[in-house]
Amino acid sequence: MSHSHNLPSLHYEGNKQKKMTLHLFLQIMGKIRLKSTPRKNHWWYVTEYVSTKGITTGPVPYNEGMDTFDMTINVHQHQLEVNTSKGEFASFSLLDGISVADFYQQLSEILKRFNISISILDKPYDLKIDKPFGKITEYHHYDKAYTRDFWRILLWVDGVFKEFSGRFYGKTCPVHLYWHSMDLAVTRFSGNPAPAMPAEARLSDKDAYSHECISFGFWGGDENMPEPAFYSYTYPSPEGINQEPLMPSTAQWVDSNGSQMALLTYSDLLKTPDPRAALLDFLESAYTAGAKKADWDIETLKVPELHNI
């Protein structure tokens, strides 16, 4: 019996403008959180989260830490909502062709009205768009159906990733959404330092990959991978990892800038009899491959199941 009927389909082709509009909205929210939140290792302090309402920053401190605010894209009401710990609330609609520039202006006005003073580098990150948010009018394609389907998938994946992350005793990041690439991810660490990156490497990469890790994620597709997919990679990428078996049988190893990445397309997952079990199998097989080849202490790091409680 198929369990996949509860999961919506999702396509990159035909939805590029819708995806980019949502992506830019999330980058604006994320950059505000980045400037307002105390630093935490591996950029964990800049991320966003899947919530019952949609996608949120979670609490962001302001007023020297005496208060917090949050920003949420509410996928039920299709509006951007801002709440403060003082009980203030404001929102605006994301419908009727609101552009990225409109989004940025209206959000900035709300923060100003709430006496939340934040100055960000107001340009997109790593998206090949070389203009300020306030001048991006060509992306105005927020779409109710696409956003709702994307969120429903993220909500489901978030739960699967959390189950998987609970099986590991070592350092593990929260399940969170990285707004720079709009992927939902969870990462495990061995505790060992990684080889130093070249001096010219990006600061973001140096901090993200300061220690050995195996990362897992889901993203909605891009120009290089034009369909939604799940991925896993081990850093540093160990020799021979691509000879290790992956599950389900449709998963495969692909070359990614000289490193090996495990890949399972979302469309292939939907074809399995039990998508949840298949995704957990993919995560476990990708982890086992990386941990084995990188010589992690797999048994010591494994959390045993609890029985008779």
C-alpha cells in the first residue's frame, strides 16, 4: 500500500520565479536575524525553522536582549507576520504580486514602527542578483499553491530529520533552514577538527567546515540540480565513499566539485511504498558510508532504542 498520497508533488521547472521570490523573502528575514542574534558555531544562529504556521526566524533578540521579535511567513494566511515580546503584532499580505522590493520596504517599516533598529547588507547572497533588495521588482511571484506544497514537504522532512538526528550521541545541529541556499539540513560531527581550508576560502565555509561532519538535507532544486532532492555529503570527502551502498536502490553517488554526494530525488522517493522508511534508509546508508570511510566510532556514537518504558 502506498503512503505517498499525502505528500504533494513539487517541481523546479515551471516554478523558478515562484521559488526565487520565496527564497529572496527568506533571505531578507535571515539577514535580519543574522545581524541581531549572538554568534553560534557553524552559522547555527542565522537559520530559519519550519513551524506549524509556515517558516519562521524564531525569537530574535533586540533592545539589548530585553525583548525579542519573530518574523513568520504564514502559509495559511499567506502573509508576513511580525510579533514582539511586548505584545505588538503587524502583518502584510504576500499576495497580489508583491515584489521583493515591496516586501523589504514593508518589513522595514514595521521594524521601525516597533523601534527595532537593524542595518543589514541589503543584497542577496549567492544568487547572482547584483542589486539591493529594495530595487528587486522583477520577482513578484509568490504563489499560494507552490508555497503551501513546499512548506508541507518541509514540515514532513523536518519530522523525519528530527527522528534521524535523535539516533546520534555526538554533536548535532538543530534541523533548520539555511536561507542562503534554501535547504533544510541537519549535520552530525565526529568531534575531530577538519583540515584547514585555503586562506582564500570564504569565511562562511571556514566556519561551517571547521570540523569533520556528515550533512544531510533537502532542497527544492536549482540550475545545477533542476528538481527537488535529498542529499548527503561527508566533509572531508573520504576516498572510496562512492563505492559504498546506498538505499533505496534509486539513490546514487554524484560528483560535486570533486567531492562525492549521495542523492535521492524527491520524485523517486514518492514512488516508494513507504516514503518515510525509504528516507530514513537513505539517511542511514549515507551516514554509514561516510562514517565508515572517515573512521568514525559508529557504535559509540549510536543511540540505542528504548524498550519497556
